[in-house]
Amino acid sequence: MSFLQYLINGISIGAVYAIIALGYTMVYGIAKMLNFAHGDVIMVGAYVSYCVTSYLGMPAIVSILVAVVACTVLGIVIEGLAYKPLRGTPSLAVLITAIGVSYFLQNAAQLIFGSAPKNFKSIVTMQPLTLFGGGLTITGEVIITIAICVAIMVGLTLFTSKTRMGKAMRAVSEDRAAAQLMGINVNQTISLTFAIGSALAAVAGVLLCSTVPTLMPTTGAMPGIRAFTAAVFGGIGSIPGAMLGGILLGIIETFSKAYISTQFSDAIVFSVLIIILLVKPAGLLGKQIQEKV
Amino acid sequence: MADYPKNVVQVPTFNLFREQDAGKLPVLDVRNLGIDFGGLTAVDSFNITIGPTEIAGLIGPNGAGKTTIFNLLTGVYQPTRGSVLVNGIDIKGMPVHKVNKLGIARTFQNIRLFSEMTALDNVKVGMHNEIKCSFLSSLLRLPGYYHAEAAANLKAMELLEFMGLADVADQKAGSLPYGVQRRLEIVRALATNPSIILLDEPAAGMNPSETAELMHQIRRIRDTFHIAIFLIEHDMNLVMNVCETIAVVNYGKIICKGTPEQVRQNPAVIEAYLGKEDND
């Protein structure tokens, strides 16, 4: 029974990783850059939500909406100020800038909120579900997290396959120059991608802090790295890959904590990543690009 | 086929529009265009005027600067000198997608379809600026979304049908045979609703019967959509048969402009392609 318990908890934390990984993978697919500040947008989202509930006394749902709006704006601003001027420069310059933005956000949060952890009050008020006469407990957080993750997955799939902007995003990710010549505004498409990714980060931040209720300026850093790993694991650039990678990573992490060692769980997770990449360098669902000689 | 087109003014100077284009604003007006890459002058003093329903050709030896000229005309490169007017509007400093909106579309020498998307979706990407449907209404699936989607699908299918591609609408572009991909690229360019379409070696890699079919289609595009066509091609049979006016470039400069007949007999052209006789 405990196996099932671990599995469900693993899927739940994996779902959070998946939502974060979507931000990494979409931005990589379209802007061809690794946005290492993405993890810190999660932290900002969580702080915004915390402030709205704790200081303004607003209901949880309002706090999520405010966090989503704030992070969407933040994502667009970061892209416009920090990354857009560097378009066309070597990818290393953009990567370093992303790391800079990451530190900037962490330190800004430290200045505003201090480094002492805040006690994040869960947004979920749902009672835990007890099954098998107490053998299996599924918390409200787990149910809500998985439900939101599924909804996001379905929504994004519909968006990219059916809508005009979704098609434009796919076109830009396949061939930016050709898309431009078909009349697609590439800058606008990249901004939209950052907006969507950051909005998802806000949701992930609230869900993450509802499960692990400690909020501090570095809250987003480690989940961000793990989600990035998940995106690479699933095949960076691929939306289903990010989902699959996130959930698998969550399960592996939970199982290693449960059955092997809590301290070594990260080492185990990253070892699995290394093994997968040795066997499938493009990730689980990634496309192997054959370079013509 | 040899006497086509009958309606071209047979006067031995270039830049004479077809009769029905007389007195109309040229769709493409290029003045003294030039670009340097570092110390290398890739294109220099390039002038051309193309009428609203003209089929013009651009030929020249490999490396003469033909594709560079196309990149200048579509705003991919910013020229060092000179100007490009599309429908009378200078494209200087415009982002590429805005230049496309002015009415200039193109295909590529090496096919650049969105290979992971279906043929239909490729065409719909081309119609990006035409599908008027707000983000919100498509997200919420309002009636406006279905209306715009239905209209877009219908038009995209009509365009595919026009080039005989309706059967492959739902197939991934990357999985289609080479010749079909070439035609799909033309459809995608047409979907942007251009007033001139640039074809970069449309017959490359095609067999003679496919090329013959392509010649027919190029004329049909002009006659159906009433647009101008400017093409780069190495297949002299196609160029001489389809184009009403031809510009020959070598080392980035125009060495000859005229009707196919004039170009065929021009000594400078013969020299560019075959080398000087007494040099051997």
C-alpha cells in the first residue's frame, strides 16, 4: 500500500515539475534559449500569492489569478528588457544573462521579503481522501495538482494545434526565418511564449508552496533545476516530453527518497538523467536531428 | 508554347510592362540596390521594375548573387545602398513580417516547409495575417472562432486544390515527395495573399515532365491571381519559355536585361555562362 502512496505523491510532485518544465521547453522550442530565470519566476508567483492572501486577506482563487497576471507581465518584461536586445548574439550571452536575471530576482525577493522563510498557507481547502480503511491517504493538494496539470496539458495541446497563434508558435519553432517571411511577427510570438510560460510558472509556484509550505527567495531554484532536467529528460522542445519527463522525475525522486536515501535522492535523479541521455541523447520524446554531411 | 505570351509588348527595351500593366504602379521597383558583406560587394547597382502581372526571371552563374537579391527584396538583408519599393512603399528598415504584409512572398531554394506540420497547417500559417479571430474567442471557442476557422480551412483547401494538393492536405509536409513539397511551398507563399511571389529555383531537382507541369502552373498562378512572379532558375528551357523579361546577373551586377530572345543572343550572357572564346 505504501508503494501506491509513494506513486501518487510522486505523480503529484512530478505534475508540478511538468508544469514548470513546460515553460522551459516552450521557450527553448521557440526562442532557442534556456531561460534559467524561469525557476525564480515560480518563486515570484508564490510570493505574490502569499501577499494577496496574507496581507490583503483575499481568497485563494484571487491570489492565484493575481499571481498569474503578475508573472505573465514579469515574463514579458524580462524577455523584452533582458533577452530581446540579445537576439542574434551567441547563445552563451543569452544564457549568462538568464543566470543574471535569476540572481536579480532572488536578491530582489530577499530585499523585499527578507531571507527568513515564510509559512505559505495552502490554497487547497479540500479534505484528504482516505481509501482502503486508512491505508492510503490522498491529500487535497495532490488531487488539485494532478487535475490542474491535466487541464494545462489539454489546454496547451489544443492551443498549439488549433489556434492561429499556436500554429504560428509551431512555425517559429521549426523555422524562424521562414515563419517571418510568411508574415509572422516573431518578436510577438516569442513574447507570447514567455507570457504563457510565466503564467504556468505562477500556477506551479502556488501549487509547489501548497505542497511544501516553506517560501523563501531560493524556493524556485531547486525545483527550477529539476524541472529543467525533466524537460531535457523528456526531450527539450517537446511539450508532451516535458509532461512525461516531469512526472517520471517526480516518481523517481519520491521512490528514491522512500526506498533508498533522502539525501541521495537528487544524485539518483540526476544519474538517471545521465543514463537516459547516454542512451537517447535527444531525450525520451525528442527528435534526433540528423546533420547532413 | 513557344509563342507564349502573345500579349507582351515586343519592344527591345526592358521594364516594359505587359499591355494590361501599362500605366499601373509597378509591384516591385528596385533602384540602385547594393549590399556589401565586409569588403565584398555581393550585389551592386541592381535595378529592376516588375509590373503587376509580369513574369520575370533572374538568371546568372552560381554565386552571382541571385539569392542575395531575393533576400534583399524580402527584407531579410538590409541593403547597403539603394531602395526597394513594394507596391510603391519603401521597405527600408521594416521587419521581415511587415515586408511580407506589403505583398511580397517567396519560396526557398532548399525547401523550408514546416515539416512537422500538415500540408493544410502549412498553408494556414501562410494565412496567419488573414485569419481574423481574436485570441480570446479562439481560446473560448466562441462562434467567431468556428466561423474564422471554417473560412480559413475553406480557403486553404481551395489553394491546395489549385495546385493539385488537396489529397495530401492532412499529411505531414516533411513526409511528402520532393516535387509535392516544392508545390506546397508555392501554395504556402500564395496563402499570404501576395501581389508578387518570388520563386527561388522552383524547378530544382524536378524531372522534365514535372518541370513542364510547373511551367504550366506558373502561368496559371499569374492568370488566376493576377499577380507578378519573379523567379530564379537554372533550367533555361523553363526561363526562356515562361518569363516575359529576364535579368542576367554576374558578380552581383546586371549584365543584361531584356526579352528571352535578346538575352539568348547577348554576347555578355554567353561569356558569363561559357567563358570568353579566346581565353581557352
